[in-house]
Amino acid sequence: MTDLTRAHIEATVDAALAEDAPNGDVTSAAFVPESATATADLVAREAGVFAGAEVFEVAMTRLDDRVKVTNLAADGTTFVAGDILATVEGPARAVLQAERVGLNFAQRMCGIATSTARYVAAVEGTGARVLDTRKTTPLLRAFEKYAVACGGGTNHRFSLSDAAMAKDNHLAVLLEEFDGDLTKAIADGAARLPEGISLEVEVDRLEFIEPVLATGVVSTIMLDNFGLDELREGVATVAGRAVVEASGGITLETIRGVAETGVDVISVGALTHHIDSLDLGLDVRVSR
Amino acid sequence: MTDLTRAHIEATVDAALAEDAPNGDVTSAAFVPESATATADLVAREAGVFAGAEVFEVAMTRLDDRVKVTNLAADGTTFVAGDILATVEGPARAVLQAERVGLNFAQRMCGIATSTARYVAAVEGTGARVLDTRKTTPLLRAFEKYAVACGGGTNHRFSLSDAAMAKDNHLAVLLEEFDGDLTKAIADGAARLPEGISLEVEVDRLEFIEPVLATGVVSTIMLDNFGLDELREGVATVAGRAVVEASGGITLETIRGVAETGVDVISVGALTHHIDSLDLGLDVRVSR
Amino acid sequence: MTDLTRAHIEATVDAALAEDAPNGDVTSAAFVPESATATADLVAREAGVFAGAEVFEVAMTRLDDRVKVTNLAADGTTFVAGDILATVEGPARAVLQAERVGLNFAQRMCGIATSTARYVAAVEGTGARVLDTRKTTPLLRAFEKYAVACGGGTNHRFSLSDAAMAKDNHLAVLLEEFDGDLTKAIADGAARLPEGISLEVEVDRLEFIEPVLATGVVSTIMLDNFGLDELREGVATVAGRAVVEASGGITLETIRGVAETGVDVISVGALTHHIDSLDLGLDVRVSR
Amino acid sequence: MTDLTRAHIEATVDAALAEDAPNGDVTSAAFVPESATATADLVAREAGVFAGAEVFEVAMTRLDDRVKVTNLAADGTTFVAGDILATVEGPARAVLQAERVGLNFAQRMCGIATSTARYVAAVEGTGARVLDTRKTTPLLRAFEKYAVACGGGTNHRFSLSDAAMAKDNHLAVLLEEFDGDLTKAIADGAARLPEGISLEVEVDRLEFIEPVLATGVVSTIMLDNFGLDELREGVATVAGRAVVEASGGITLETIRGVAETGVDVISVGALTHHIDSLDLGLDVRVSR
Amino acid sequence: MTDLTRAHIEATVDAALAEDAPNGDVTSAAFVPESATATADLVAREAGVFAGAEVFEVAMTRLDDRVKVTNLAADGTTFVAGDILATVEGPARAVLQAERVGLNFAQRMCGIATSTARYVAAVEGTGARVLDTRKTTPLLRAFEKYAVACGGGTNHRFSLSDAAMAKDNHLAVLLEEFDGDLTKAIADGAARLPEGISLEVEVDRLEFIEPVLATGVVSTIMLDNFGLDELREGVATVAGRAVVEASGGITLETIRGVAETGVDVISVGALTHHIDSLDLGLDVRVSR
Amino acid sequence: MTDLTRAHIEATVDAALAEDAPNGDVTSAAFVPESATATADLVAREAGVFAGAEVFEVAMTRLDDRVKVTNLAADGTTFVAGDILATVEGPARAVLQAERVGLNFAQRMCGIATSTARYVAAVEGTGARVLDTRKTTPLLRAFEKYAVACGGGTNHRFSLSDAAMAKDNHLAVLLEEFDGDLTKAIADGAARLPEGISLEVEVDRLEFIEPVLATGVVSTIMLDNFGLDELREGVATVAGRAVVEASGGITLETIRGVAETGVDVISVGALTHHIDSLDLGLDVRVSR
């Protein structure tokens, strides 16, 4: 599972708080006495899967360390509309100023976890795992991959640095150099990879599977935009010699069929490319 | 319209490129010769409204200034599936490494502009304007508000620092102090605002409109979660003495009705809270 | 009042400490034993208004959290020569290294607060408020605006992002486009402002007041470099339809006359453009 | 002379521009067409000494590299009211947005250079040099020390890291350890200084001069708050064996007398502790 | 090969230049006229392998873009004492200020490349590759791994994020949970790895090889601190089912023997853990 | 002694931890339960001098403040193989992730301290001090100079900003201007130095010593690459009028001879230019 460290959370939350109030919250400073206190509940207004307990806590407490957050829902647990997911208590100005930032993070992360859980449920029992992709929101990849994991998904490579994935564009020049010999082209490039970096190769046609596997250095075969019959044939051809990944426009409606072809993993860009923030609210009570 | 400066684009793009390849693109480094070149088309795979021409250009060129981007679509223009929105040319390693980051920005921004344009079209002829909110993705507010403007929407306050918006939580303590006198409570807080900061007040009930306007310092009245009849009555009560804003769970289906009540502006959180990345692709050709 | 957050104080103080000792304090490291302790008094050497208690505390404690500061004067209170404003206790090396930075901040902030208080006293009873401007020291605006507020002044807009102020340069092109029709030019530009951003317009001549107010969207009229008679006439013309601001070379000698013309607010660049650091000293005693 | 590198100027100017417009200049964006251009003159409204030509240029051009600045006055040259010090030409939005930041830097730097030149003129012919101190504005030391040099002053140590200056507080513990033997205390500490770091010692009484010089490692003797007769006696006692520095509350009125005592250098905190921004203006003309 | 991007080089060089001259080069500023120019040769004073051409160029040109560097030796090429590796020309102050930083980078990188080349030469013809480790200088890993590659070495994983390597400490708890069943313990942990991350397992004893390979998910077996006979037996046991890595205190004297056992890769911490900067000099000529 | 502040340690360690795990430690996250704890001993595998106790502590605790480190060896103390230098206790994931970074810092710093101590021992009794140079690892100068001090060495100037050192290149233009008059050239440049900055001059030939000393402003004479007889003659010529520094290719074998010539200080680039990390290990025990 991808790491979401305290330091990264704090740095990102600080930047978000600064974006939302570069020169302070003029409303609270004018209307809310410095001594006023607030209590608040983070309430689910629809059902879902929770993700981001620590992120929400950091967002609410970072402006003023007298704010205290009690988390009532663990990441990865499900909730229904009306559930109280966390409570907040502290100086009212700080709570009101942090509210929107706290919600923006929590709603997006819960949205992703909830959506992921639907895909995971759809493939239940097939043995296939649901993968995320690099189609994440710029600067928020760690948050979104963490949310995918909370929803039961499996993280794929985090970045271009930690796993190799060769597509036709990567192979074009080497293929020409080796007169179209796919095995030689892949083996040649693979020899220049750092040690310990796994190699996945995307194939467009079934007949490419054997030459790819013939290299002996490919750990995963990606079958991109294949029909169900072709996927089944691909799985049969690979025959356990590599992980088989299906990808390409897979939706909640189609994923079950894909999973039943026997592929090992299914990557779904929509997990993070379409973000439906879950409806959460912060019910605040301010008093002297 | 909100500002999206070159410096902010570059800093954000740099961070996104570092997130996506903290230690380089191992695949390109191994498989693509340093001397290989690429040409690429940014192609629309569905219809929409363009936003982010400069962001895409920065993303594609930042790794290597030999990469050149030609923008073929201006921000705010519409396109159909199959349109080529920009062309890219340069060293293949840099193009391939930047591809995903460039697409992640462009697809999100076009998604927001396209969605906004639908809301704007829905209120056409009513005189109502469609506003965004602070429900934006953390760290990307300037990008998203810019995309809203590309789609024909009107930007609302950028942050807590540049306009005051008093809700019941803000007013609770002052109301108690002034024995429930709403006019006095608002006037008291308003006197502490910095000079030149406008004040919007959210009202829950129609009978609060008069005491709010009696302060003489409120520029906008927000009617939150009002029915259509109440909105009409609110508009009549305000009678041009302030801007009237409708807000609260407004959808593409309901916005026309809201607009026809005569409100001046309608804020729609969904513009940025639900992000459907538009389907764009980068068709790349690599050669020696 | 403008916000001066803990995070901003700490970041600015850290940068100032690094500027003053990029590689440590060679004198203290050589002459003062690591185990030596210091007690110190922050003493006023002249009368004034205090500002910056928290900033001074952060400056003195940031190098070593064993340093403790006891604040004896609240921000905004007056003091006379000889008053002890704070006491400091802790490891001698840290106290001696931080001394100059702590004083540099406190002396400047107290200087601004004290100067502001003189202007505020000069208009007492007239109803006019004293405003600061954007003529602040680069990078220290939040500190200086906070000090103005401590002295009884009113903060004007913090930046170019949070309020609109149209001067003749801004209007030149639109005036030409609308054949010199000031009302149309202003209304045209105002329609492009983000929602909730107030608009102030600077007028050079009394006859411009009516066309400016005719737009119905201008909240403040700035009368720049007007004589006292003109100011009075301007106030009468505006007649409460907008806030009236006087500006332009106003001094401690002339401000009372300006205030008595009936203007609402008077902006004084000198509050932050001429900085007379107040004479404060740190009386330190070092012992084993 | 202290260094003011391009990189440091750019980083500081960028921070100042961001402080003054975190989300852009809403006025220019609304009122000034993107295609409008501006020409502008930086005009002196009072006489003075110039400092900050490069800083002003960076400030005006940093937002948009199409802005061009022509410097007409070199740093360190004098000017009279009415002189045009630089001209600016470029896109109007960028010029108007940068105007205040450019002026804030230039006015402060010219104020310091002009003030310094008065002190330097006051000691002309005596052989004494005028020194600045560490009483500079936090974060702007390099700018202010550079301005002092433009005014003919001599820079003293930049920070606590680059020269040692032992005062009574530094010596207290060592004096106790060596039973009040000043020579031994200073020699003991000096032995712990990094190699190549010069040592200045502040003395309160004339009889301390000999024991201080007896160490053989002190390059400068600071006579703090001495009367003129004492200073003369101090100079005679030191007799060229070290640099003699006078300091403590020296003003434009008193500095000539101090200089005539024969001291080598005179440090004047007021050079940077009292900042009177010089009156410069930017006369802008905007056109289509 | 690990990536060393222009952006990373520039940021690191900038920090190094700031470390070496936080407030400028006082010597050059005082002694060298601003108009003086310098030409310089980067000369090898001993034989070696070059690495860091671009880094040296950035270091020499970053202070002043009028400095020009001509690289005469490509990274990875060998040179002998007396060879001129690059020439430099430009403003003398900038050249003299950058000299030490440029040399510090170039000497270390050449030292590593040269040392690596000796290890690579020692295993020539055996088929074994020489790997670096994570025992690199903090903050300079990309520079050092790049230098290893210049010397003919093969980069191992860049960080803890891009490949999994399970040692006994990692396995302790799972082994206990699975009653010492190594296959089950490894399989259990491997199932939690992100997709596409390869797994290497360190084994202490030969009899652990089979249960490790039985998992079917281990790509590399590390034999740590094995004798030559044991290594040979380990290679025979693995029999091509995984990459075999030897590690542990391997020196230039012992590496040939290790390579001849048939292992695939040999990791050598000393490549970067012992850094002998190569003797390079910059021969500078300054003139008016 | 050079300063190594907590803030600098933390910032550098944070950057090193991020370099070593930009997206977390995939191995620990997969194999080590979140609840597992570890105890560990930092063990010397060879004899040496300790340096970096606080750095090691920060490295081990920065990821998770529940990790506790007990330092058993003070900086500057000697140890033998087998000594336990510190113990660590805390969550296993954090301990395992930080291990390599903690060791990388500690091993390098101990290597430098140990090497320095050998040079210092070699000159024992001669009165000469061993100096470091600016030949340090980029970005780590404060750490390395601190380690030199732990080994008994004396720090030389930290940077180009805090002491002047004129070599032939610096003097070339002024010498020409003053027709080869070394005294005039040096005096001319020295007059432009900031006040309080000491001046060292490198001389190539013995006959240059007198003209250099004739300036009266040179505190140190550097004799670069002199033979032992020349050094003795140089010491005699200087006769206590300045510090005498020997430099140039001095090794552990030759330093005693150099010291016995009577020079005051000997600068040794190898202290930081050749870094032999000391062999330290972290013996970890992980349990549930």
C-alpha cells in the first residue's frame, strides 16, 4: 500500500490552508470573538467508505493546536447517512477557518474510497484485483492512492521511477533497430533497467504474447482494450508465466465480465479520474 | 476572472512532474534512445470546452526546453471528438515522460470547463450568473477557477481573505450579545472588517432579510436551500438593494428553475466538487 | 483586522534568524559556555504603543525551546520609558544569538503602532478612521498591518487580490472605448470582477462623482489630493451613497483638518512608509 | 561591499509580488484589456541618491518578460526632483500589477542611500568611515546593506557568522572563571574561534583597552557610548594597534564631532533602523 | 540508469553555491574588478573516468549566465593526468566564486566513476554486473548513482519506494505468525506489495533458498556474507529461477572470486561509502 | 567551532529521508505489521571517534516521534569495535525505514572525526593546529565541519562570505594596475573589504612575505606547497607578525614534519575530500 506520511499530510494541508486564507479569515476575525469555542460533528449525508481520518484531523488542528479531533470511524470502514465520523472541539475561529479545507480533503478521499469499493465488490469471488493508475490529481497522488487502498483496491506503481511499463511508443525505435524482432527489442531495453525494477509490457495483439514472454524478464503482460474473448485467450496463452493485466475504458458495468476472463488484475483509471466528492458536512455549534 | 500566472503554473507543474517521476522515467531511459524524437497530437476523444492551453504547454516543455507545443484551440472554445487541440514535437524521452502529467492537467481543466458550460447554457437568457465555490481540489484552486471562467462561469471569492460571508455560526455569539438583534450583530461585526472587504450574509428565513438589509453594509444576501417560491419572495423583498445569491444542492436539472426566480447569482459546488476528466488522448509517434 | 498567524510568524522569524546567522553565532559559540544561562528584560527606552508580543516570543524561543518568554505587555497597550515589556530566560547562547532579531521585529512593530496611534489620536472625535496602504515593507506586510491595528488604525485591502480600486490608468482604455462615458466604462469593468469583490474608484474632480455613483456598484469613492473645501463638497455630493476616502500626502499636521471635512476614512501611506523603530533594549545577564 | 546577487533579488521580488497579489490583480484583470500596453517613467519627486536599479528592473519585469526597463540612473549617483530615473514599457496589466512592489523596493533603498550619504558627507575629510549595523529590516539585510554602500557607507559584518564581537555579556562567565582577568578571558574564548574570523571587543571603560590589546588577537576595539574626550583618549591609548570603532546613539548632528576624535569607524544604527522612503513616483500611460 | 535531470542539478548546485557564499564572495568583490574576465581549464592531475560534465557546467555558469563552459570529455570516458576536461570563460568574479563548488562536485563524481570502473574491470568476462547500494551521501544519491553508471556499474533500486527487499527483520513477525513457514510468510507479505514492485529476499542459509523460491514471486535472491563455496552452491540451487545477488564486504581484492562463482550481480557498498575525490584542478587566468 | 543547529539537522535529515523513500518503504509496509515494535543497537564494528549523536537521533525519530533514542557515546569520545553507541526503540516500520539514513549520516561523520583525530594525534606537542577546508561535500558542510571539530580539528572559514583569502588570481589585475607593487595591490583591495573581515594572503615565494606584511592588514600568510626548509624560513620571516598556514597536499605521513617547522596551522583538504565511512551497524530486533 502506498505511504501517506505525517510529514506529507502536514505539508499538503498547510499549503491548502494557505491557499484558502492567504491573509486570514476576515469573516471570523470580524464576527467571532477570539475567546469563542466551537464543537462540531463530521456527519455523513450519504453512505460510503471512510478514508482520510488522519488528514481530516491534521486539517482541523493545524491552525491552532488547541483544536482536538476525535475520530469515530477508521479508514476503510463503511458508514451510512447520519453517522458521525469524527467530532471536533476548540477555538471557534480556527474551527471555522479550517472547515472547508478539512471537508475538501475528506469528501474527495471518501468519494474515491467509496467508488473503489463498488468496483471491488463487482469482482468479488473472481480472484481479480482492482488497480489504480497514474491518472491522479496532480500533487495529490499519495492521498488518492491511499483512498483507493481504503476502498479495497490495489495500488499500481506510484510513479515512472518505480516500475517499467513498455508501450508501443517505447519500443518503436528498438523494434526498427532489431528489424521488428520484439523479443530482442524488449531484451535489449530490459538490460538497461536498474536492477530490481520489474517490467510490464503492453501488447496490442495476441500473437505478441509469446515473443514478449520469450524474453524471460517480463513480469506482467498488459492487454489493452481487448474484448472478453481475446482476454480469455490471452490468459490461456500466458498460462501463469506472467501476471495478466486488463485495462482500457473499463467501467462498473463491464468490470465483472472482464474479471471473469481470468485476468489477474484490472486497472481502472476512473477510480481517480472521475472524482465524486462524497456528501459530508460539518455541523458546528459556536458559543462563548 | 481569477488569475493563473505563469509562475504559479510552472511551480505547480514542476511539483506534478516530480511527483510522477521522483527519480526519472526508468522505462524511457532504458528503451528510448536519447536521440529519438517524438511528434504528438493532443486529440479530443469526446466533445467539450477547452481550458488549460498554457498549462498543457508548460507541462510538456518543462522537462526539456527543446520540446515545442503548438496550441490549436484557445481556452474557452468548443471542440468535437476528433479535433486536434495541440501538437507537440521534441525529444522523445521528454515527451513520453511528460505525457501523463500534461493529460492529467488538461483533462481535469477541460472537464470542469465543459461541465460549467452546461450549467451556463441551462440559465441562458435569465440574467442569472453561475458561480463557483471554495469546494475546489486542495492546491489547485487557481486552475479550477480559471477553468470555470473558461466555461463561462463567474468566479466567486477566491479565499477566506478576500470577501466576508457571515453564516449563522459566525453570528451566534454576537446575536447572544445583542439579545438576538440581527441588525446590531451584523453591524457590530462589519465594523471590524478591513476597509474595502464586501460582506455577504446567509439567511435561513425570509423574515431575516429586512434586518440584514437594515445594516446598510451588506452587499449580497445568500438564500441557502430555499424553495422556488421562497426564492421568488426573497428576490421581491430584497428589491435590488443587494445582490441575491441562491445556493444549496443545485443541479443541472434544477438550475433553470432557480434562475427563473430572478436571483442574480447561483453558486454551484458541483462545478469543482465533482470532476469528470474529459477524454483527451496524446497520439505519439516516436522515431530515430 | 489582518491576520498574523503563528505559522507565518514562525516562517518569517526562521528566515530572519537564518539571515542573521547562516552558520551560527561564532562569538557565543567561542565565548559563552554551552551550560551558561541568561535572564533578560525587554525594556522600553522611550514611551510608545506595544505591538508584536507573540513575534518577539517566537524570535527568542525558536532557536532553543528551553528559552521561556513572559509577556508583560499586551499588544495595543501603551507604555512609558523604563517599563519592562517582557522577560526572557534560558540558555545564554540562544538568548544572545536571538537578541538582535527579536529586537529588530519588536522595535519596528512598536514604531509603527506608536506612529499610528498619533494619527488616530489626531482625528479623535471626528468619526474618521485612519487607514493603512499597500506601501509596506516587502515580505512584512502582515506584520506591519497588524502593528497598524495595534495602534488603533484600520486595515485597508491586504493585496491586489482582495478588493478592486480603479484609478485613471485602469480606466483609460475603457473610457476611450465608451467615448469618455465614465459610467459605462466603470460598469463594463465591474461586470468582470469576481463576485463579492468590492470596487473603489479614485476621482480627480468633483464632477466625476455623480457618474461614478450612477453605476450603482461602487462602494467607495477615493478623493485623491483634494483641498479641504473640495473634500467637504465631495462629502456633500456623495451624501452617504458610498464611503468617502481621502488620500494623498496627509501628515500628522494636516490629518485633523481632513477628518473634519466629514470623510469616512483617511489613508496614510506614512504609517508604514516611514518607519522609526522604537527604542527598546534587551538587558541581559549571563551566568553559569 | 556586501553582495546582492541576481538570484537573491529574484527570489525576494517573487515573494513580494506574491504577497501583493496572491491571486492576481483583480482590478487590472477586470478593467484593463489583455492587449493594452503601458509606458511609464520612474520619477524622483525629491532629491536623493539612487540605489536599486536592478531590483526595480527585476520587480517590473518578473511578472511578464515582455516588460522592458531602461535604467537612466546608476546606483550611487545623485538626482534632483523631477529627474527620470528609469523608463518602463510593456503589457499594461503587468506594469500596473508590479508598480507598487517596484516602488516599495526602490523608495526604501533610495531612502537608505540618501540618508547614508548625509552621514558620509558629515564626516568628510576626517578619515573616519561610516558603518552600518545588524539593525536591518528582517529578510532585507542584503538590500539594505547594498543601499548603504550606494550611499558611500562601509558595510560592517553581515551576520553573526562572519565576525566575532565580544560584549560584556559574552565575557561574563569567562571573566568569573579567570577571576576577572580580562586578557585571559578574551584569549581563552578567542582560541575557540574558527580560524580566520576576526575579533572585535567592546569596552566600557578606558582602562580595559590595555588588557584587551594585550591578547594580541583583537583587531577592533569598540568604544560604546563614550564622550568625545574619552574617545580621544581611547584613540590615543590604542595608538594604531587596532581599529577603533565608536558607536552608540550617534546622530547626524553628533557624528562630525565623533569623527574628529580620530576614531577609524563609526557605526550608525539609524542608517537602517529609521527608514524614510524617498518620494519616487511611477507616471504611467496606458493605451490600446 | 538513474536519472539526473537538469532541474535537480540546478537546484542542488544552487544550494551548494548558497552554502559556500551565503552573502557573496568578499575576496572577489574587494580584489577583482567587476569588469575583469577569466579563462580557465579543468585539468586532470591524475588518471580516471569522467563523470559530471553537465554538473560542472551548471556549477560554473549558474552565478552569471555570461560564463561559458566547453566540455571536452564526455561522461564515461577515461582520461590521463594532464588532460584538459573542460574550459571555462567569463566574468572573473563569477568564475572564482564558483570554482570550489564546481570542483567539489566534479572531483567526487569522477572519484566514484573511477573507483567503480576498477570493480567493473575486475569482473570482466565473468558475466557478473557490479551494483551500487543505498549507502550514498545524503541528498546526493542521484549524483552518485549517475557516477556509478558512468563507471560502468549497474544501478540498484533508487529508494525504499521502488523495489522490495525483505531481510530477516522484515520477516520476523510473519514467520512467528506462520509458525516459521518461510514460504507462507513471504507469500503473505508479497500479497500486500503494490502491483509491479519486484521482490528480493535475503537468505542467510542455503536451505532457505527453496522455500523462498517456492513462493513463485521472488525475482532476486540475495546471498549475504556467503563464502565462495556456498555462493557456488547457491547459484546451483537457484538454477536460473531468480537473479542471484552476492553482497557483504566485497572488496576490489575479493570481487573477482565472487564473480566467478556464477552470481548474476554483486552489490558493493564501497562504491559510494568510501569516496576518494579525484585530483582535478582549475587553472585560472584573470585579466582586465 | 562551526554551528550545527537543530533546525539545520532536521531540514537536512528530512530531505535525506524523502530521498530514500519518496513514496514510503514498500517492504516494511507489506511485511511488517503496523503494531510491530523494534529495539536496536548502534554498534561499532571498528574503533573510532564518535560524531553525530544528535544527527543520528533526529534521523531515527523524525518519521515517528514514538521512536526513542538513547545516546551512549558523546560526540568526540573514542570507542572500540563492539561498543554500543546508542540504542533505539519504537515502532518497527519507522525504525527499519530510517535505518539506512541514520547510518549514512553517522558513518560519514564518524569517518571524518576518526580521520581528523589521526592527523591531530600526528602533530601532538608541536603547537600546530589542523584545519579543515572548503573541500566539503556539497550541502553537508556544517555536518562535516562539525565532525572535524569532534575529531579535534580546528574549523577554518565556513564560506566565501566570512573571511577573505587572496590568491594570485585575485591579485592579478590589481598587480598590473599598481605595476607589480604587491603591498599597494593588497592594501587597495583590503580597503574594499567589509569591516571586521580578516584577510589571509597566499604567497608562492618567500620574498613576497615582507611586502604582504607591509600592508599591516593581513592576519594570516598561507604558504602553499612549500618544502620543509622553506616553511621554516617562512616562519622565521613572519616572526609572529601574522598567523602562518601551511597547505597543499599534506598527508598523514607528512604532517608531522610540516608541524615541526613551526607553522601555526595546517590545512588538510583530505579531512573531507576523502571520506571513509566508518563501519557501524544497526542490530535490530523486531517483535509483535
